[in-house]
Amino acid sequence: MALARDRPYSSCNFRVRFGGPGSGSIGFNVVELPPFEIDRSGRKGLDPSAQPPAPLVLSRGFDGSLAVYELWNKARRAARSTARTVTVELLDEDRRSPVAAWVFRGCRPLRIRYSPLDAQASAVLLETLELSYEEMEMS
């Protein structure tokens, strides 16, 4: 899917989909893609002492919708939360067609947080969801 061209794409046109193709999306203002590293230690399998990969971080202005909270709350209440696929798609300037995608499999909510409530400020209340993941592919 990645479409190469002479000039770089803007980072402001993207969407985040939860589930597989054709599933719903939730609007986010910021997506912090984690650094992707290669383990060169030669160890096979899971190493209990290894650090887990940095989380996928999704932030948005709180608009009264409980969609993000409900994702987190459902995982919190489940004995074993169901893993989801989360796809971050970079869109063309017309916001119609994806030009690249990062597909995160085995995502589970780690934490949800909100920016401070401050009566002396006029900032937007931010809602941030952090997700662990098992693997990532780019297309």
C-alpha cells in the first residue's frame, strides 16, 4: 500500500481503526508511534527479563464521547482482555486514500489518562490511551 513520491507526506492526515478492515475508527489528534527495535541478543523465545516494547500512544481532545474510556474499561473488567488489531493509516492530502499503514496486532489497553483540570487555563482537555501490542507490520 505504501505509495512513494518525490515530496514527503504531511503527518496531519491520518485515521486510527480498531479491528480489521472496514471496522470503525475513532478520531485522534496525536498518534505517537513507538520506536521499533531489533533484538540482536540471539535469544530465542520470550525473555522474562526483556523490557516490553514502548506502547502505542493515542491522544485526542475529550468531546464527551466515552468510546476511549469504554475500550479501557472493558479491558479492565475482563478476566483476560480481548486483543484487537489497531491500524494507523496515513492519508493523502484529500484524506480519501491511505498511502501507508502501521498495523498493530494483539493490542490491549495499558492505561488511560486525562490532562489536568485547571480553572486558570483555557486548554483543551486531552484524553490519552496507551496500548501494548504483540507485533507491528507496515504496508
